[in-house]
Amino acid sequence: MYRYLLTRDGVVFNVVVWDGVSPWEPGDGLLAEPDPGMTHIGWIKQLDDSFAPPPSPPAPEPTVEDLARASARVKLAAIGLTEEEIAALVG
């Protein structure tokens, strides 16, 4: 038995174990491809036919509160407060 990737439009939709010869169809729009390694659901087929993890999601945008806290830290440091004092006031 071998691991096969069920892909749709170059994205791994599922991973199954199959002997590769028994009659079996992966389903509409899915392609069964031998797993070249320890590929996971959600990985994307590359131009060289390898698979890679999807890109990491972008970092969240800072909130208004985050920006205000950062501004307060800079201003408190400018008037001479220590990091411990700033942390006690701002968090």
C-alpha cells in the first residue's frame, strides 16, 4: 500500500492509502498522484511537480490600541521612564 495525494487544481485535497492497481476512482475533479514524500492536505503543486506548504497568512494589521500603546511607550521612554515603569503603566 502506498500514499496517494488526491489533488484538485494543483492543491492536495486529501491523502489516501491505495495499492495503485485495484480498481478505484478518486472522484469527480480529483486526480490521484503518488506521494513523493510526506505531503499534507493543503499543499500546492509546484512547477517542478514537487509539493510545498501553502504560504503563511499575512501578519495581522496592528489595531488602534496597538498603535496607541506603542506611541505611549515611545513617549514615556523619551521622558525618562524605565522599561519596568513603562510596562507597569502600559502593559
